[in-house]
Amino acid sequence: MTKSQAAPVQRQRRMFAVNYAGRLLKRLLHSRRFWLILLVSIGLAWRLARYFLNFPIWGDEAAVGLNILNRSYLGLLRPLSYDQACPIGFLWLSKWMVVHFGTSSFVVRFVPLVTALAGVLLMYPIARKFSGPWVALLATGLLACSLSPARFSNDFKPYSIDLLVALGYTGLGLWALRRPHDWVPPLLLILFTPLALVFSYPSVFVAGAVSLALAARWWRVRSTARTTLWVLYNVILLGCFGVLFFKVTGGQLHATHQQGIVRAWGTAFPPLNWRFGWWLIRAQFGNMMSYPMGGEWGVSLLISPLCWLGAWRLWCRGRRAEFVLLVAPFLATLAASFVRAYPYGRDARVEQHLVPAIMLLASLGLFNGVVFLLRAVANHRLAIQTAVAGACAAMAIFAVIAALINVYNPWISRGWEQTRRIVQEVFSGADQNTQIVFMAKSGAMPINVLWYLRRQRHSWLTELPAAKQLLAQTGAGLWVVDFSRRIRKHFLENIRRQLAARKVAMNLVKYHRQSIYLGGVSPLIYAQVLHLEPLTK
């Protein structure tokens, strides 16, 4: 074949390859399976990446960890220190992990990671029981690619467990509503309830919503078996909640009510005056509803109306029991905020039990909105699939960008990373005889420093006089770290003067000062790090 004859054949082959690739790409982009695998894979990879980036332990994590380290299993039943409140199941499981596997951040964050991964994997089959496959795809993508669930998968706190337990209740509730003659879902709900309440405080709001939804579906049917199961479920629910409240929860709530809950979550409780309407608007359009991006007054301006649209569609279609199942947790949490028992609306981390309802309602509202807008298009079915694919692509792009930002900036606040580096700097350069002193005035020492110190095998002191006496006897090196609210002037000169009074001659190896801001309303902290070695070395 000559070149003139081969050229048209090659062009024809290239055109065929281009057309085939275009058809394949078009089919792939309109494939639910492709988007489901992609979104779930991105969600899992994002959570695993955050876990292995080993973010520094921050304040609330350190507070929970210190309670676990300093107490026995029975001691964890008492009200916690540092204004903390945690379910006893989470505390005991974390205590067991620490005792058997150590205090590494990978160990203490392992349970939140596993529960977060399980939530991503379970979202699609549960959402599929709720509505069609495209709605289930949107709900799964929204959960997998949202900032808050991914961020809390790496927190040594029970937030991701709250989400998983609420998802379990939602799935079992939908199963029981869809299969009213099946005995398995109610029995699983009865068995699931004690475990759920032990591991998650706000799960009681979702459990109550399940009870109301089953009552709404079954109240017209005179069935002794259903009534017996429903009564047994409520007896188990109320009995377990009562035992836990009087043995654990009530004590934690009382101990933290004035110092912790009211002070930290003051704006998350409704004002009992004319400002209530504005407060409720801020709560519904605040961080609680900001998915996938997070933040205040951002994407929540879209998500909240979509949730209302989804709830309205459920009501109009006569799916009243499912409406109750997904809307009642919001009302129960709001009612708890009136008695100052649980915050509402201010922060997504304490509202993770509402995430399954938010994902399902927002996805249903979004899909119905797309169907309404594109109903007049000639090939409206293909247009709807294209719009859903575009939403999935936007969520995937956001998750990838957020994961890359995590790699570049692997901490919640730079101050927590600064404190971790200070502790690492001191203990990595200390031999067996080195004297280490961590001093702080007026409670200026960051709580995560206490966590890192508690984990160290090397002994450390809180006062310089004891270290001076040991230095006079052993001639070892000295590290001094001082935390204060104000810059302590002449710090180095004062240390040298005190050592000279003990006739301890030392050489300055390192001295530096840092300004540390831990985020939020925390005041600025100044840290001074001093390293001295004997002149003979």
C-alpha cells in the first residue's frame, strides 16, 4: 500500500478511535456506577489521607485523652475533667485501645476513622431504600465529599460515631417502614438501641424519631405483634436512656452545664425573647447546614431550602412516616436546646446525628428541583442525568481540592502544630540525664502539651528549683519551656542567674521565643524554649 493510499486509512482509524472514545466517555459520564465508585473512592481516600497525615492533637482531643489516661474504667463513669462530656462506650473502647496499643495518635483516632469509612460505605444502600438510585447517588456523594464528615473522621471525639449510629437508625427505620410485615427490622432496632445509646448521646433524638415514624405508619393497623414490638422498642429505649442518664450522662451534664456547655455553646441555645426568630434563621442557615463546604452563611443558603423542598415533596406524596423519620430529629434537638441540654445549629460537629437526614432531604430536593426545571426539555431524561453528573463532578472536584489543601496545611490551627513541635524538639534532644522543665503561669500551658507530656517516658518537672538541685549533683543538660500570657522579659538572664547561685556553669545551646494562637477565642500564648549544656561537654 502506497503512502497516498495509507493516509486515508489512518485518518479513518483515528476518526473511529476518537468517536469510540467520545461515546465511551459519554456513556461513562452518564453511568451511576461510575460516579458512585468515583465519589466513594474519593471520600474514602480523603479520610485515609487525613488520618495518615497525622494532624496534631488539638484541645478537645487532648482533654478527652487525659481523662482516659488518668482514670480507670470505673473512674470514667464519674463526671469528666476539663469540661468534657463523652458517651461511656466511646470512653471505654478508647481506654481499651490505649491500654493494648499505646497512645499514638494513630491509635486514638482509629475508631473514629473506621466509623467514618463505614458511614461512607453504608450511605448508598440506605439511601437506596429511601428513594431512587439518582437521589441515593447524590446523597452518597454529598456525604463522601463534605468537609465536616471528613474532618471529624480524624478527631479523637465521638462525632463520626454519632453520624454512623444515626445512619444505622435511619436505615433500620426505613427498612421497617418499607417492610411493615417483616419482623427482622423491629427486632434489629431493639437490639441496636442499647449499643447506640452507649456510644452516642444524640442518637436518642434519632431513636425517638424512629419510634414516632413507626407509630405514624402502624397506628391504623390493629396488629398485636406490631404493637408489642413497638412497645418493647420504646421500653428498651427509655430504660437504657434512663440508666445511662442517672449513671453517667446526668453527672456529666451537671458538671459541665455552667462551666462548659453554657459558656462554650451559649449562642447555640435559643433566647427566650423576641430575638428567637432571628436566632432560628441563623441556626438553619449556619454551619449546621453547610454541606459540602462548611462555614457560615455560605452553601447553607442552598442546602437548607433543598432540605425544605425534599421534606415538602415527602409530605405531598403521602410519605408521612418517612417525613417524620427525617424531620423529627431536628425538632427533638431544637427542643433539647430550649432546656439547655444540647446545642442546636451553631456547629456541625455536635449535629452529626442530623447528617443522614440532611443528606437525604437535600438530595431529594435537589433531584426534584432539577426534574422541575428540565421537564420541558425535549430529551429531559438525558438532561436530568447530565445535571446530576455535573453535580457529582462538582462534589468530586471540591473533595480533591480540599484533600490537597489538607496535604499542604495539615493542622486545624497552626498553634497546635507549634506546641507539638516544641515538645518533640525538647524530648528528641534529651538524653537520660537531661533535666526537662515545663513551666506555665495562670494556666497558660496548652492542654495538648499536657497530653504530649503525659505520653513521654522521660521524666519532667514543673519547677526550676528542683531541676537546679539535680543539675548541681549530676551536671546534666537542661531544657526549660515557659508558657505565659505575657512576654516574660529577661527570662534567659534570670535562669542563668539562678544557676550561677547554685554554682552550675552552663553553656547556651539554643534559645527561641514563639507566639502561639490556638484559634477561636483563645488568648495569645508566648512560649520561650531554652536549652543549656554543661561547659565540660
